Amino acid sequence: MTTSETGVREEILKTAMRMFIEQGYHGLAMRQISEAVGVSKAALYYYFKDKEELFLAILSNYLDEMEASIDAIRTMTQSSNERILRFVEAVLSQPAEQRAIIRLASQEMAQLSPASRKNFNKVYYEKFIGKLTAILQEGMERGEFRTLNAEVATWSLMGIMYPYFYPSHGGGKPLTPETIHEIISIYLEGVTK
């Protein structure tokens, strides 16, 4: 791909991401995306064979970014508490539209073909959920966390974070450090005195 083609592809991904978040998978047509980007439908299909491939490219790009972030966090020599804090900061300090991709993936998966869903779920686990589970498991093995089912602990953390995956939550801005620390405190310490 030439530099110009790469730029067009990136613009398609950026515009389509925003439109998928606003309208959902089912409510969005490739024609609308091509018009918003300012390219013909034929040009759009040059880059992505169909809407499903475009949607999966958006999710894949996000998972690649999150995998790199989690890998960097895991190489830190800090405590497991600190690793969890850094993970929550990495996700919740993103612009609202970017962190909404996680919600988009969970809500719109049913729209995809069974083969695409199966493949995405595998990659989602390998690049994101599995790596987060490993951080929690390592914390348990080190005696920093009490022994729990690491997958339940992972999904509990994601559940606490989930409301912040909506672009409207927080006025579309990254959360403040104080809010992020309060969320992680509730997760790690609970609400009891």
C-alpha cells in the first residue's frame, strides 16, 4: 500500500469507528461510510471486502493497541496492585470514543458470522482478557491477592469498568485520575470500612 492508500485506509477506519459507535453495526451501511469519508463505494470496497471485515479491522486495531499496553504493564516489576491500577488507567484514560470500542465489540458480536465471532473471541482472549487474567493470577500466586477464580476476578473488573465504555459517560472525556483511583480502590479494597 502506498502512503496515500494507507492514509485513506486510516481515515476509513477512524470514520467508521465513530459511526459504528453512534449507529451500531446493523444500523450502518457501507454507503454511509463511503459518503462520510468522501470516497466512492468502490474505493471503500477496495480496502474492505464488506462491513464485517471493516468492523473486525477496527476491533483488531484496538486489540493490538491494548495487547501492547498490557504487555508493557506486565513487564513492570511493580506489585500486582500497581499493574491492575496501570491497566485501569490505560483503558479509562483513553478518549471516550476509543474506550467505547470494548462495548461495541460485546454488543455487536451477534451481528457477525459464526466463524468471525469464533475467531474474534479467540483473539480477544489471547490479546486482552487472557493477559489481564494472567496479571491477576500472578498476583494470587505471589500472595498479593487472595486466591480466587482468576477469570471471575477478570470479568468482575471489566464489569466495574463497563459503564465507562459508553461515550456519553463522563461527557465524552477521559476520566480524571481521582475517578480512576476510586474505581480501582473499590475493585481492590471493596466498599466496606
